[in-house]
Amino acid sequence: MHSRIFQVSSKPISQEDYLTEDDIPESFFNTTADYVDSLSDEERASSIEDLESVLANSFTFQDGAMTSTENMYEYSRKPFESFRASLQRLSSISFEEFCGKVTYGNFSVESGLWRLRQCYLSEYGFYIYVTEYEELVTLDNWLRTVSPRDTYYLGNVLDYHA
């Protein structure tokens, strides 16, 4: 599965400061990706359009910058509802299910915990590389640090394979 890493900064990013594969922390390769690759200019532009689509109600995009809106928290509505449903299912497991003696269809405690984690982090989706902190975080985690009307500038975009 392929996804993207988007470089952002609170200041404009010059091309000579663009994120490269070498900037990605080793821990990302140990936990999530087997490789990271650069993109062509066309693929970068297309990836930014994909990000715009995902964040359509939460950010405005203009001239290489993205500004969060008052509605930015709406991005989290669907994952929150899935999180609550997963949590509700997990809260009703029996002792036998917890011990692994009984499973129901595709549900197991392990799969329920995995779903719960994915609703919160989306570990195989988009990532954000925050230039100021040289930090790579999931889009979901990064959004939790953003306030309405914050502006960020987009730098490079990398492909990763999980």
C-alpha cells in the first residue's frame, strides 16, 4: 500500500530545504514503511490535490499554503464515530473472548484493538513532516496540534510503501 508524507512549516519552504528520503527517521522504517521514494512534480501536485480533497472542509489551500478553518475539527467526525463504535464493541466482550476462547466472525479482541488504534492514528494514511521540529507524525496526530486559522506552507511530498 502506498501513501504520502507531506512536509509542512509555519514559514515558506525553499526547494533547497525540501524534505528528502534521508530526513525520514529510521523508526518509521522499523514500524510502518519498507521504503520511501521521491515523486515527480506532477505526482507531487496530484498528491497535494488529494490532501486538499481529504481536508476540504477543514483547510483552505492557496499558493502553496494551507490555512485551517473554524470547521477543521469536522475532519475527525467519522474517525471519532468509528472509534466510539469500536470502543463500544470492545467494552462488551466476554471473559471468554478476552481469553481468546471464543471469536465471532471477523471480530477478535486483537482486531478490535487494531481498529480502535487506526481510528485514532490512521497509521497507514497520510503523514506530516513538521520542518520546525524535524518530526514525522500521522495526519491525525498533527491535526490535534493545529488551531483554527493557523497557516502552514507545503514543501515536498514523498511516497511511502507500507
